[in-house]
Amino acid sequence: MQIEELRLDGNAAGGALREVFAWEMTSAIASCAGCGAAGPVATLLNYGHDMGVVLRCPRCDAAMMRIVITPGWIRLDASGIDLLMIPQSTSV
């Protein structure tokens, strides 16, 4: 089988994306791209204001996630997170 036969467009990931974004996210574990610290999203420092939310690392203060909600769009920048582990249930 050729690699081109395995390649699909992003629509094929729709089910997996729905699974990822359907969970309670404050219990997810995020590791900081700046210093490597890892902990629950609930422990990040929230600098929320009218323009959006900036979640910062409690250890090095690096911006880990930015969220802006505008008419018709949710903009999410998680470039400050190396790895995000989302538990599939709250009994973890």
C-alpha cells in the first residue's frame, strides 16, 4: 500500500476531534513548553479579561493557552503546551 492511499483530509479526523473537545478540560494535564512543568489545567494562572483568556504556567509564567471568543469563532492558541493529556472520565 502506498502512503498516498493512507492520506486523508482533515474531515477524517472529525470523530477524534469531537472526542478530544468533549471532555472536562480543567482536569487535563498540560506540560509547559517553556519550563516543562506539568499539572492540571485548573492550576494554571488565568489572566482573563474582556478580550479573552490567557492561561499561564504557575512556575515560569509563560503563556500556555490563549482563548478568544468572537462572533462565529472560538480562537485557541495552545502553542505554549508541549503535551495535553485529557482524561476520558472524571474518576481519574
